[in-house]
Amino acid sequence: RKSLKPGAALLFAHGFNIHFGQIRPRRDIDVVLIAPKGPGDLVRRQYQQGRGVPCLLAVAQDASGNARHRALAYADGIGGTRGGVLETTFAEETETDLFGEQAVLCGGATELVVAGFETLVKAGYQPEVAYYECLHELKLIVDLLHEGGIAKMHRFISDTAKYGDLTRGPRVINRATRKEMKAILGEIQSGRFARQWISENRRGGARYKRLLQRDLAQPIEKVGRRLRARMPWLEEQA
């Protein structure tokens, strides 16, 4: 705190510590957020190619009266203005990011993959075939969604796949699933998740490490390592 001169700017790439009160900046400095919608290596590659990754911008404190312009300057410096800058708040960026990770991108997606794999294996199908169908081919669908949304996915999958999507998808993501998603969002908004995660770290993270180890020891991971070893192009993409 003492090393920051009055009028300095404190820049964040994620709003967690400000929104949940883990960092309380002095009132005489700007506090801004520029959150690129992609990992650092992608931000760098896109910048070098004359393009840019879209960014979120937020201002928590405007001591100088120029905080927004400072944030925009940083976004421009990393190429973000080429991809587009969307204004938000520290609260919105933090809460939506945590929800996306927990309910869809990480928690939701991986649990769905593992559940599908286990369902096929328990029904007597080969683990290798189950891996290809429930995990390996997921990238094909995600790429289509990423490139052109649901519309592009529908253009490139079969009518059989589309019919199965439209009639069976709502049975998997059903009313109970949506209710649980709402509960997860509520825990984020109330600060319950943040308090739990902060407490876990203060205790040394023993439960977190145990859960992580259990996740990585699942049969789908063992099958996947063996099958990925036969696909050298995956290493080339890394």
C-alpha cells in the first residue's frame, strides 16, 4: 500500500479480490479492471498478428477522474480495443465469471462428460469407445459453437444429431438442473462461495487437494492418457 503513490492506478484482470473485500485500496488511487476473454498466450498471439482478444472494462475507484481512460489505454496496449471492449462492473465480471466456471465451463461440462462416460461403461460398452464419444468429440462441437454459435453447430451436424439434441437435451438439462444452477449463482452473489474458498486457502487447502486428486484418478483419465498417446497431433497443438 505504501509503495503506491497518490494518483497511481491499481489494475486487475479479475474482480474477485476487490468485489469480495480481500484487497481494500486507498481512496487516493484509481482501481480498474481489464479482463481479456482469453488466456495470456492467446492475448499475446492475437496482438502479434495484429488482432485482439475482446476485453471487459470496469472502474471501482476513480480518484484521478481519468480512470476509465487509463483502463482503455491498457486495453488498447494489449490489443483489446481491436477485439472490442465491453464496460461492466467488478461485481458483474466476478459473479458471471465464477458462475460460468462452476455451472458450465468447468464444473458443468466435466461432470457431464464423466457422467456420460460412466453411463456407457456401466452399460457394457468399451471404455475407449465411451471416451471418444463423450470427451474426444466434444471439441468438434465446442469449436462449432465458438465459431458460429448454435446456428453453425446445427449446420454441421446430422439431422439425427439435431433431433436427438432438440428432444433429449432438455431431459438432461432439466428443471432440477436449472434450479441447482440458480442456487449456485445465489451462493456466488451472497459471497458464500468466496468465503468458503478463502477459508479453504487459509487452512492450507487440504480438502481442495483431496478433491482434485480424486477427480484426476477417475477411470476416464486413465483411458484418456492411453488414447491421447496415439494422437501425436494433440501434442503439436499444445
